[in-house]
Amino acid sequence: MMSNLDTIERMSHEQVRQRVAELGPWFHNIDLNGVRTAPEHFLGDYPAVKWRRFADRIPADLGGKSVLDIGCNAGFYSIEMKRRGAARVLGIDFDERYLAQARLATDVCGVDVEFRNLSVYDVGALGERFDIVLFLGVLYHLRHPLLALDLIHEHVAGDLLVLQSMQRGSEAIDPLQDDYDFWEADMFESSGFPRMHFVEHKYADDWTNWWIPNHACIEAMVRSAGFDILEHPEQEVFICRRGAPPYGAGSVYPARGDSR
């Protein structure tokens, strides 16, 4: 019986181009045997231009490792992980068009990646942990971003978390105290205090841009969810390791323990 991969391998350049057009628009610009999926991307050759800035921080040999790509979109990063020899790569997204793009891209590129229709809030249903969790370009699209980080820590992160998020506001980071007096409020006026900017309607013509953190906020949220920041190789990228959550099981209400 002819497999889907066999069918794709027999597609001509024009057939691939036509299929790419049918599944458009694309956010990931991927080279599918000479057919670029998003050659006019407003960010340039994206996400390859972003990937090149932190690719050397991910092990070149992922043999025997498992990878979960949350919000995989058209599968660019899933493909890169498989090219590094990852034993298993699972990409999840809740958008069927993105998943169709990802399946086409991985088939044309000749890599074996599994895709499932799940959101980050559904990761507990996977019932397994992964050596590397990719969480790239997703956080600011979520109405409940800290819950997402808690769920990743609680259910799927086995070792490394690679996080990337759009940021706005100051890149300064103030030293934080463990506690503040009720009447102390000056820190809230500082540009280096952790802040999340809420977008009620749209930002960059995208209604899914809900919360946009400053740099201090990203670091604080990651720590709050129980991850230790190992490296910050690129302006928006953080390489983290799963540790102990400071407040126990953060995704279980009440988040900081029963106050009764």
C-alpha cells in the first residue's frame, strides 16, 4: 500500500506549490524542496532568522531524546528537532490548518513527526514527560499564560524548557524582595518591576495577542512556575530547567497553598 510519504515524494514542484497555496496563509517560512511557504513574511525568513540566534544552545545530537513542540504551527521547530536525531517529536496545536501545514511540511522534508490537535491547556492528557519542551511564540497568545506554564511544569516538562515570547516595555530587571509592606507602592512605578501589558482588542492586527510581558515579568513567571533559567541566548529566548515550584503545585487552586 502506498503511504502518504510515498505520495508526497512523487509530488512535482508544481504540485507542492499548489498544495502550499491551498493551505495558506503560512506563518512559518519553510523551504519545501524549493517551494517557500511564506517568502514575503513581514519578519523576513521567519522563524529561521530567530532559530539561528539560539540553535547552538540546543544539543546538536538529540539521539534518544523526546521533544514536545507546543503550538507547533507549521512545524518548523519540530522538523529541526528531528533533523538533530530526536527519537520522538510530538507537535501539538489547536488549529487544524496549522496541523495540515505541518503534516505537509514534514512529509515533504522526509521527517517522522507526530502531530495532535491539543492546546497547551490539554497537555495533562498526554500522560508523559519529554526531555525537551519547546514553547515558542505562544505565551502572549494565551488568556491564561501562567496557568499554561504551571501545566507544562506539572505534566510534560521532564528536563529542559525552551521558551520564547514577544516582549514590550523595559528590558531592565529590578532586584525583587521576597515581600513588600501593604503601603509600599513605589516599586510598581519602576520600569524594571515585572509587568504584563494587557491587550483588550488587537495588537499588530492580531486579536490573539492578549498579554505582552516585559523582560522582568518573563523571568519572574518562569521562576514562579518552577523553572530555573539556565541561559538567555537571544532577546526573547530562555533556556530553562525544570525545578521545584516555589508554591507547590501551582496549577492547582489555591496556587500558593490553602490559606484557611
